[in-house]
Amino acid sequence: MGKALRPKRWLLLLYLLPGLLVYSFVVLLPILAAFRDSFYSWTGGPKKTFIGMDNYKELLQDEVFWNAFVNNVWMTAYGLIGQVGLGFIFALLLMSKLVKMKGLHRTMSYFPSTLAPVIIAFLWMMIYNYNYGLLNGGLRGAGLGDWAQSWLDLTGPIVLLVSIPLSWQNIGFFTLLMLAGLSSINKEVLEVAELDGATGVRKAWYIMIPLAKPTLLVASLLCIANNMRGFEHVFALTGGGPGNASSVMALYAYETSFLRFRYGYGSALAIAIITLTMLIILLCTLFMQKRQNKSGGAL
């Protein structure tokens, strides 16, 4: 591009300024305020008492928080399988010749993503309901009435049961994301692979997955970030129960700040959530890049 057509640097900055201001006020300033308040004992009134690192010392010994962290990790693992993994499989199916009316399937798969998490939670509450839920109704109809459970009262699989609605809502988004990545693969490469006898699973494993690794990396990072900050589905479905069995970090921070009015400790929890999420994303990125470098490929 010639210098005459190239925008001035100050003009580009001017265009970016509104977005940067909004981002600063909505994201950066609240984070900085939370970081500041995390060093205080504060119940919401005008008086704040500086306590240094006491909130973080308490956090390190807070079993409820670390149990919530483990639940977030499990939700992330389930999400990587149910959202990214199944989304990739559905994208492969939509690219195959077996599926007709592909536009309709793309639209229907994405539709749950347009609904509010509270609506999704309400739908799955009806599915899990003991008396009239679809799940128990199906079991009774199949002659397996003894397997019927009050599903949301189970402590063992409760994190999985809460993760399923989250995956169901987001799988359409990841399907379209994967579909966009797979569609960018050179068709000549796929045609040559088919001529060499690579079809079906072999073509997907040896050709499409390696070439779609950049998309898989982006999708995985988005899934990790989304599940590590998960709140709405858990809040609406179980409220963290039974007990604290399904509590997640964001829900615990919310309860600490707005139900127990411990805003200082709640701020420390918020900073811990951001830090742990960024750390996990960084470790996953380094791990995937290291594996890619060993295989000699390119992300």
C-alpha cells in the first residue's frame, strides 16, 4: 500500500480510542479496583481497614475455594470433550456428503447459543426433574424405573450433570468455529489424500486434524476461559449445591461479596480466579506448542 493511501498513525489511534476507553472502564479499571480492595477488610461501608496479605493467606487455606477450583477444572475437562471435541466431530459431519440440508443443521446447532443461560438452566431442570423430567421419564418408559434419580441432589456426578447444559448450549458455536477452520483447508490436499486411500476416519486423523490445529488451539483456549469463569448455569441449576458439591469459583466469589458482604475477600477471590485462569491458559498453550514443535508441524 502506498504512503498516500496508508492512514496516519494518529488517525488509527483515534479510531481505536473509543474501544480502548470502553475496555478500560469495563475491564481494566474493575480489575485494578478489585486488586486494590483485596488488601482491605471491607464490608461495603465507608470504612476500609488495610490488612495487607491477610485475604490471600486466608484464600490459600480456604477449602471451599479450592474445591470450587477443582470443580472448575472438571467443568473445563468436560467442556473440552463435550464442546470442542464433539464440535469438531459435528463439523466433520457437516463437511461430509452424508449430511443433507447443511444450512438447517448449522442454524439449529447454533440456536441454543442464542438463549440466555438461565433459560438453558430452566430447560435442563425440567429434564433432570425426578417426577416429570424427560430423563427419568425415558428410563421409566424403557423399564428402567429403578435407575430414576433426583439427579441434581447427587453429589458424585453433579459437576458432570451441570456441565452437560453448558456444553449443549455452546457446542453449536464451536461447531461453526471448527467448520470455518476446516473449510479453509486446501481442497486439493483433501482430494489427493482421498486418491491415496485416506478416507473417513483416516483422512480426519492424519490430514484434517493436523491442518486444523490452529483452530483447535483457539477453540480450546476459548473453552478453558469460558468454563473457568462459569457461573450462570451452576447458579441457576443448583446454586452450588448440594452443599458445596457443585460450587465454582465465580459463584463462591459472588456469595462472599454480595451475600456475606466481605468485599475485600471477594476481591481477593476475583483476582485469584483471573490469575488461575490465565495460568491454566498459559500452561495449555505452552504444552500444545511444545507438542507441535516436537511433531515438526506448525500451529
